[in-house]
Amino acid sequence: MTERRWSAEEERYRAPAWLDRVQRRALLLGVFAALLSVVGALLSPEHFFRAYLVGFLFWIGIPLGLFGISMLQHMTGGGWGLVARRVFEAASRTLPFLALLFLPLLWGRRSLYVWARPEVVAESELLQHKQPYLNEPFFLGRALLYFGVWLLFALLLSRWSLQQDRSNDPHLHRRMQILSSLGLVAYMLTASFASFDWLMSLDPAWFSSLFGIHFVVGHGAAAFAFLIVWMRRLSGTEPMADVVAPRHFDDYGKFLLAFVLLWAYVSFSQFLIIWSGNLPEEITWYVHRQEGGWWWLGIVVFALHFVLPFFLLLSPALRREPARLALVALPVLVGRWLDLHWQAVPSLELHAPLLHWLDIAVLVAIGGLWLAAFLWQLKRRALVPIHDPHLQEALADA
Amino acid sequence: MADGSASVTPAAPTPLIAPGHTTASVTDKIASVVLQRTPRWFYPAFGAAFLLLMLFLYAVTVLLVRGTGVWGLNVPVAWGFAIINFVWWIGIGHAGTLISAILLLLRQEWRTSINRFAEAMTLFAVACAGLFPILHLGRPWLMYWLFPYPNTMSLWPQFRSPLVWDVFAVSTYALVSLMFWYVGLIPDLATLRDRSRHWFARTFYGVMAMGWRGSSAHWHNYEKAYILLAGLATPLVISVHSVVSFDFAVGVIPGWHATIFPPYFVAGAIFAGFAMVVTLAIPLRAVFGLHDFITARHLRNMAKIMLATGLIVAYGYVMELFFAWYSGNPFEQFMVINRITGPYRTAWFALILCNVLVTQLLWFPKVRRSVIGMWIVAMFINVGMWLERFIIVVTSLHRDFLPSSWGMYSGTFWDWAVLIGSIGLFLSLMFLFIRFLPMISIFEIRTILPKRSRGEVS
């Protein structure tokens, strides 16, 4: 897209200059960590790939979650989401970039997924049964399909939203609603199957039909936590200082509370059902995660992703105070990352050290690069959808 | 409507309440349903429901005298209609709690017109639901054995069994729903006390209103209690049906042992509940002329919730099918094949038709706007959700691990009599409620009036 002239209205909501600074720093940090990761990959490819998988799943969860929330908001309305729509859209537009970041996983597929190793499959009847689904070409084809669906809906929504800014066409609002309803259905299905492919199939014998919902709910929590942190920073300066009000933060806090509760609910349900059934093909997954340090890591995840945010977010005073709310959101993000790590790594190597230096390096590398891409996209538009029919309501008594 | 609450179409928001109403006209209109003479049609309608209730009493009497053998239960299908009906009824109740508690916390003002009778529906549905497991005990008079109480028989419930959790979940649910409903009724009972002319009605409503005078202190306490009860009821929407799903999922029977069961059951419950609210709301607003309060917008919003929860249920079906294959477990695979091609295949296809295919009609605004269309879709869902529980309970049990112990199951006359009779119990209670209590919350409708007129001025 070529540079175009901004209208005076758009100009009023132009992104502040400090975003450039943050973007440069994120990019520098990302490149530096990426170089470190490359060194690590040469030294120990196995550790690199597992760290990469967890880092990738963590970072893609944020734009995917924000993309899902933006569709939900198009359908249900609400001022909380209107003032954040440009953050949703900028995050959605980073999905092509994440599709590129998926490529290293293809390179490491044999290191990560046992079902991709012919010699293992040849010896396992179960893997042969699952082969029509768990095989390399189909795995790749499905990944293409997932990204294709996400990009289609995300880019179309983002484009119509920009058209709304320029043309003030009243039909666009309705069109975005309809697209969002279809998109949400497609998103639930594709994100679920993506979780089966990328994360659950690390242990190809294990399965849980709740896994997809667990994954999507985790996205939701991470997305709201990220949103809180960013809206807090954006609301510190003009133009967003006049737009985002404490009641919006109150809503974000409630949403985060709802998602950490949902996360605890689905995590516990899955555990309870598998524990009481006690079937060898299912319980092994949890038995592995009860050993040694994994048990303690699981408790840390539970504390960061549920206990701590749950009790703190009950306070209305805290929810209306952006700085304190952001302090609650950060541990949720750490908890989300550790949760993915806890789900992924014991399937690969039980007696692995709990954390490897590469886990952090790769996380920072993908994160720095992604954040730079996100900020680059965020700057390209007015920070508020200026012609949304509900905007005046949302801005009232801000 | 400043924040949070969704206004569906921005250009021309359909009003929550038809224009032209004042505080007085709202009170007159809703209170008159209760205070005027009984309309003629009420007697045959209530009479029909009452006849079904008598059928229920007769069927239960036969059951108690002759034993559970009059039902079609046997090994291998030892959980038949009783459990199906229990899950069906308790699911129907969930819409009431969702409307009254969750939509209140989400500041969805449109709930105001439907919350009262949806809550009543919850109570009556839970009453129907609660009877079935008790009747299923065989010796229902010993039902107190389910509670952990000190006794000389060394009898203690097995706390690892979800059936015991059910006892607590359902009784808590019934209690909280009752309190919520009653607390919400108090200001309206006072209105009726002040408006009724007959000494008996005045005394009756006066006692029920517990001395409500509408002072600001009363309102202050009231608001606090109501929000607190809403907070208490909200987790119950999720927990009750999750516990019901554990009844199945913690076992290792193929088709029952699936981790997706809790959220899938909860979505199914809300789906069924909204279908029942629509089933009741459409005739009620027609016979009492309540179109001004239960507007097209209410029906449309309910249609959207039905579509959303219906899609979650369909997602559950997709996951069931996929994981039966993916698990590599031959029993799970057989269970699915047996559902689709076995002796109960007609029920399975009917279930898919009702819950998945017909529900997709709600995508079309034309269907959502059509009162008849909505009612027909809701009836399909009512039937579909009963069939779903039938499929889950029966197909998993009738052919499990050992072919030598396979068997068939069908309901006997007395099974059907209890099911149809329980609908009579539900409808009788519903008719009495409509006749004696305001089915729409008068004071809450009043609170959304001035805000609306303010909106029109600006």
C-alpha cells in the first residue's frame, strides 16, 4: 500500500512518535536474540527447535487471540473493543509475518514430531493408524489452510475497516459483522486443529477432545493480557489519553478475569476426567508431568495463570488503575508461556532441564521481531476507527 | 446504552420497549395480567396441563407400587429415560440463570423483559429434573441416604462419585435460583399488594412482599443483594451442567469418556434453555398482548444466542467424531459407527437434523424476524436436545465392550407417561405463575424507560 494523504480527522489520531523508538529497540533486541539463537541452533538443534516451537506458539497466540476478539467485538459491539480495534487490526496484519516464522518448524519437523520419522512409524501400529492424518504433506497442507483462512478473514476485515475510515460507508459496519460471524466459526475450527497438529501431536499417542478449546482460551487470556499492557502504554500520551477511559480498563480486567477462570475450568476438567478414567493412553501424559521439576513448574503455571490474577482482578479499584492492572497482566503472559512449555517439552524429553538458555533467547528473538512488525502496522493508521457508527458513544465521558 | 451493552443495528436501533410507554402504563399493563378476572381461555389451557400432571401422578404411583420394573430399564441399559429426562430438564433451566445472572453482569438491558419468566422456568425445570434421579433410585423414600449425615448404618456417600456431586450441585442450584427469583419479585409483589382490591389478594401479596415500602434504604439493600446473588448464580450456570457431564465423562464407557464434555454440555444446556424460552415467550406475548415488552429485538437476540450455542454443540459433535478415530481406540470407533449405522441410527440422524441442520436457518435474518419460523426452530431444538441425551445414554450402554452382553432398550408406556407427565407438571406450574405473579419485572422495565426517552431527546 502506498502512502496516502491522511484526512484531518485521521491526523488527529496519528500514532505518537515514541512508537518509532520502541519499534527500533524491539527490532534491535529481536535481531540480537535471533543471532544468539542461530548460534544455539548450530550448537544444539534439538533444544533450538523445541524452544522455537514454544516461542512461536506463545507469540502467535497473541495476534490470533486479538484477531478472534476483534471478530467477537464486531458482532457484539461495546466501547471497550472499539477503542482497541486498531490494536486488534495491527496484530491481525502481523499474521503473514508469523506464517513466515512458521517455516523453521517445517525444517525441524523430524526433530520435533516422532510421527514424521518413518523408522518410528514403521514400528508402531498406532502411528500407522494415525498416518492418514499425521503425515508430512497433510501437515503442511493443513498449516497452509489455517494460515490461508486466518489471512483471508484478518486482511479483509482490516481492509474494510480502513475503507470505513476513508469513505464513511454505512454498509461496511454490517458487512464486517457478517464476515466476523463466519470468521469466528472458521477460527474456532482452524485454531483447534492447529493445536492438535502443532502441540498435541508432540505426543502422538495422547489425545484430549478439549485440547482445542484449551488452546483457544489460552489465546484469549494472553491476548487480553497483552492488550492491557499496550493500552496502558498508549493511553499514557496523546492521542489515546483522551480516548481510553478507566471504565475501558475495567472491562479489559473483567475479560481477563473471565479468561483465566475459563482457562482454569477447562484445565481442571481435562485433568479430572483423565485422572478418574485412569486409562493408560491418556493418564501417561499427566504422569510424565508429575515427575521431578515438571510438577513444580505446573504449580507455578497454575499460580501465575489462575490464582494470582483471579484474586487480584476481583478488585474493581485495581481494574480501573491501568498501571496496577498491567502488573497483573504481565504474570499471566509469563504463565501462558510456561504453560505452553509445560505442555510441550515433557512430551519430547522427560528428563530435560526445566529451562534451557535457548528457551529464553528464542522467545525474545521471535518476540522482538514480532513486536517490531506489530508496531510498524500500528503506526500505519489512525489509532481509532474514526467513522465507526458507535464511536461517539464509546468516547462519551472518556 | 453508553457502554458494553450491545446495540445490534446502529443505524436504527430497534427499541427495547415499544415507544409511547410511561411508568404508569407499564405498571398497568403488566399488573393487569394478574389482577384482572381470569381470562376464559385460561381454564381449558390450564386444564390440559393439569390433566398431564394427573398422568404424571398416576405414572409415578404405578412406579412406586410396582417398582422400577415398569420402566424399560434393564442390563445393559440401566440408565434410561430417567437420566435422559433429568439432563434434559436441568439443561432447560440454564437459560433462566444465564439471562438473570450473566446478562445482568454484562449489562445487557434487553434481558429485563424476559428474565422473570425465564427464572420461573428455571425453577420449574429444576423441580422436574430433580424428581427423576429420585424416582430412579427405586426406593425414593430413602433418598436422604444420598446426603452425608451421621447415622448408625456406617453409611457414607462415595465422594469420588459425580452422582454425589450432582446432589450438591443441583440442590444448590435450586436454592440459589429460588432466592434469586424471590428477591427479584419483592418490589413487584409490593406493587400488586398496593393495587389489588380483594382483601385476600392484598394479604397474600402483602405477606409475600415482606413489608417492602420502597424506601431508599430498601432499594439500597435490594440492589446489593441482587448483584451478590447474580455473582453467586453465575458460576452455577457453568458448574451444574459440568457436574452433570461428569456423571458420564469420569466413567470409561466409550462415548462418555471425553474431555470435551463439560463445555459441550454447558453450551447444549444454554442452547436448549433458550429454545424453551422462545417456545414459551412467543405464545405468551401473543395471548397477553405483550408485544410492546417482548419485542422483535428480544427474539432476534435469543436467536443469535441459540445459533452461537448451537454451533458450539456442533463443534462438540465434530470433535467426538474426530477423536473417536484419532484415539485409535477400537471401542470408541465402534461406538461412532454404531451410532450412525446401528439400530438407533434414525435417532442419530434426527438429532443431527434438529440440532445442527435446522439451527443453521437462524443465520438468515428472515428466519430471525419471523415469529412462526423462530418458534418452529425452537421446537426442533427442544426435541433435538432430548434426542442428544437419548443418544449419549443409550447408544453407549447398549453395546459396550463385550458383545455377549449387548442389548436393546426402548421406553415403555410408563416411561413415556412420566416424561409427558413431567411436561404437564412444568406447564401447570408455569400457568399458575402467570396467573398469580407478574411475569415481566415491572420495576425493572420502569428503570429502562427514562433512559430511553433521554436517548431520544439527545
